[in-house]
Amino acid sequence: MTQTKPILVIEDDQALREAICDVLRDEGYATVNADTGETALALMRSGSQPSLVLLDLMMPTMNGWQFRQEQLSDPTIADIPVVVMTASRNLEGRPIDAQRILHKPVSISAIVAAIDDLLPSAS
Amino acid sequence: MTYPASRVSPPPPDVALQLVEACTDGLVAVDLTRRCLSWSPSMARITGIPEAAAIGQPLLTLIPDLASEELEAALAGTAASRSDQAVTVPAAKRRLWLDVRYSPLHREGRIGGAILLVADVTERKRIDAQMRETERRFTTMADAAPVLLWLARTDSLCTFFNQTWLDFTGRTLAQEWGVGWAENIHPEDVQRCLDTYQACFAARQVFEMEYRLKRADGVYRWILDRGTPRYGPDGEFAGYIGSCIDISDRKQMETDLRQAIRTRDEFLSIASHELRTPLSTLSLHTEGLQRSLKNQPQETWDAERLQHRLAIVQDQAVRLEQIVESLLDVSRVSQGRLPMRIETVDLTAVAQDVVHRLTDDAAQVGTVLSFQADGPLPGQWDPMRLDQVVTNLVVNAIKYGRGKPVDVRVTSEGRQARLSVRDHGIGIAPEDHERIFSQFERAVSEDHYGGFGIGLWIARQIVDAFGGTITVASQPGEGACFTVTLEMRP
């Protein structure tokens, strides 16, 4: 475990947000979290850049699609990989540009596999 | 013997006799006293009176109905005809229809009587009557039929519309005649209709077409028109017959059904979405617990943390149960089976309890819940359903309140108890104020806010059942204030 940068969990549902952070910590990852896209962007731009973002799509004010658009348009944070977590089974109508897409209900093994895949140095 | 000037020469007597016998029409000659001088074999066949019984007898005794102006004219020297003359032959007890040509009989240079050329048209008249009866029967049936009927000639022009059609369009047969019927077809449909009609007509094909036809009240109705070629007894093309039915109600039902299916599918999609979030939390914690118990030595188990995680699991189970209960409420309300247990309830106590219960949830998103009441406000309501109304309103206020304060107030005015829930959040556009109380409706995009879109709908159903009202006052960006008014009955 050489990863030092935390994983940023963006999820508006508090219980789920805490659950993801809990299990990631159990797996040895450092985590930070945000309940909206705006909070997450502010966090990323403040200098404490995460190694990877776990992103929910449906959120108040700034949703996952809007967050991703903002992130990709900002060169300082555009390269941070994003794993989307969605309850939707059909994203054909609203495609999302992300490195991985996980379908809810998500499992620890699926989250860890996605992270390990995108951040080989983290495992 | 003198003949009219037009005749070149008289036929020889044997030829004249054969001419008379060969003639299928009857020939009668009478003298000026109207007694029969000659009675041809065909006349005997037509009337049933043999020549021997007729010769010398007064014609008008044998066939009284032949007394006519035309007979008198012939006797006076002027030829005349009479068609479709109904006559009775008393001796033979026959009723006949005759076409009679009356001509003067010239004898010895002067008028000596009259000649009658008698054509029996009884059979033709019978067939005509039959055809008229058939036509009358067809028209009666067509007019009584609940469908709109039309007939077209071989040149594709329509010549008949039944009364049902004329009553439907409120137009006359003259207006509909030919291609007049197309004037009442919806402008968007008329060209397609005429194209189909002409193409199928030319190919002698059965056709079906749907179009909007203007009814007498000016409303366009969807019509299904089926045209079929018709043929005469010898197989010759005789035109088309068409029947139309009003399918507007059926089309509306199809549209409603499609909408209902779409709504159901959307609801199922939202429902599964709503279920997956607590299921994710539940699943992550149970999987985490399993990993911890499997990978860590028992002596290192953190009992407090395990209990904390189990409590979260329990919370998610409760949350799932609430979602399932909401789903069942949709079904119950839709079927008009929302059970009510009416008893004396204090609205103030119910609202205070809800505020107390949701204070922590509100705090987690930075919202401060405030509560203000005049005092106890008792009424006859179902406590559980009343709690559901207040909960739905406060949960919505927290959800859409952008972390700003939410104020719950319970007041009274006369016999009216009033509950208001005010937030300072995203607000609702005036055009959405009524829509948000409908099933599966929401004022915001699903991309931002979850939920079934049933909270306010259920709240209104319950308040309606209590005999009260629920309204909203709001502007976008300025928050919203929902007010429930109920009648107090201690």
C-alpha cells in the first residue's frame, strides 16, 4: 500500500457515503468525501487532490454529469480518474464520460477491483 | 278500303293475318260503339279472354279500365298512348299492367273505330316493385345501422350516404355527393385519404384508412373507413361500398393505456433506483462485517464498531421497509383502499413529534428545524396518516431546502386548524404548483433529486379524505410554504 492521496467519495446519500468510506478505510485506503459536486470541486481545487473519484450521478444542485463536465474542463484536475456509481440500468440516454461504471447496489469487491485497476500502485 | 296516306300499299290479307299472329303485343280493333271487331291471339293470351268470347262484345265490359281519354282521342282520329295502365280483367280475374297505343281505325274513308296495341308490362312492373322494395329495405337498414355507410359509382364518385353519416356530419346528401365528403376530413388527413381511395379504387382493392372527420358539433373524430368493391350479377364492377366506425374512444383508450404503461415503467425504474441506494449501504456493511469477522482474530473485534455497523444495517432495513410501505400506499390509494382509523388526535402533538424525529436528519444537511404552535388542536383524524402528511411535507422541505432553516407552524382560526411548513430552498414555479400534487410528478429533474414523486400526492389524498385542503405558495429561488387546513372536531 503505497497510495498516499485519498479517494474522494461524492455521494449525497449520507448513509451510503459513510458506508463506502468505512469499507474503503477497512481496505486500507484514505478517503475524503463530499455530498455534492460543488463541494467536491472546491475540495479538489483547494490543493488536496484525490488519487481517484467515486462519483454518484443523481445529486442535488450539481449532479454527477455536471461535475464531470466541470472536472474535464479544468486541466488541473481533469486527469483524476473517475469511477461512477449509478442506480440506473440504462445510461444510453445520458452517457457519462468515466473510466469505470459500477451499478448499485455496489459491492466492496467491485469498488476495490475498479480502484486497483485504475491505480495499480495502490494495491 | 282506304288507308292513311303514309301507307304505300296494304299487305296481302294472308300476310296481314301472320303479322297479327306473330306480334307478341295484343291487337284489338273496336268499332265506334267500342265493340270488338278483332281480338288477336296475343290479346287472348294476355287477358285470358279467348277471341270467340271477345268478338262482338263491348271492350269496356271486357276490360272496363281501358275507358280513357286516349281511347276517345283515337276514336276521334288522334293517336295517343298510355303507359303503365293498371287494369282488371273481371272475366279472367286478372290484374294487369299495360302499355297501350291507341290509333284511329280508318274504314271506308272515315274513322270507323280504334285499334289498340297492347303490351303486357305486368312482369316488368313486378320486377320494378321488387327492386324498389329491395332498395327501400336497403335504405331502411342502412339508415338504422349504427355505422356510417357510403356507396360509390364505378367512376369513384359517392352517390349514397346513410342517415347515420348525414346525422354525424350534419350535412346533406347533396353536400356529401361526389367528393363533397372530403371537405369535412381534417386538413392533415385529406390528401392521404384521397390518395388511398383513388389508388385502391383503381386497383379494385379492399382498403382501410383512418382519418379525422368533423362531426356536426365541429369536433374531429377518428374514423376507421373500410371500402370494398362491389360487383353486379354478371361479375361486372359496380363501384364501392364503405362502412365507417368512430374509433376515437378506442384510440383514446389506446393512448391512455400506452401512457399508463409508460408511467408504470417509469415508476418501476424510479422504484428500483430508490431501493438500490439503501440496498447498497446494506450490502456494503454486511459485506464489510463478513470480511472483518473472517479476516480479524476474534480478540481484536471492535464490539462498538460492530454494533454501530449493525445499527446502520438496521436503519437501512427500516428505510427499505418505508419505501415498500410507500409503494403499497400507491397501490392502496389507486384502488381507493387507503385504510383510515379515525380517532381524536392533537395536530400540534403530531407535528411536534415529526419535527423532533426529523431534527437530526435535518441537521445532517445543515438545516435547522423550528417549531411553533398555539396550543393543542384536536380533531377527528387518523394519527398515522396525519403523521404521514406532516412527515412528507417536512422531509420535502429538508430535501429541497438547500440547508436553510425550515419552519413548522401550527395555528388555529375559528374551527380551522392550520399547519404550515416553510422552507427557504429552491422553490417551485407557479405553473408547477398544481402538478406537483399529482402522482409521480415532481417539480425538479430526476438527475438531481431522487424520490418517487408520490409524497405530495399521498399527502393530498389523505388531506382530502380528512375533508381538508393542502396548498402551496412559492416562487423559484424563494422557498416554498405548504399549508394544510383541517376542520377541528374535538
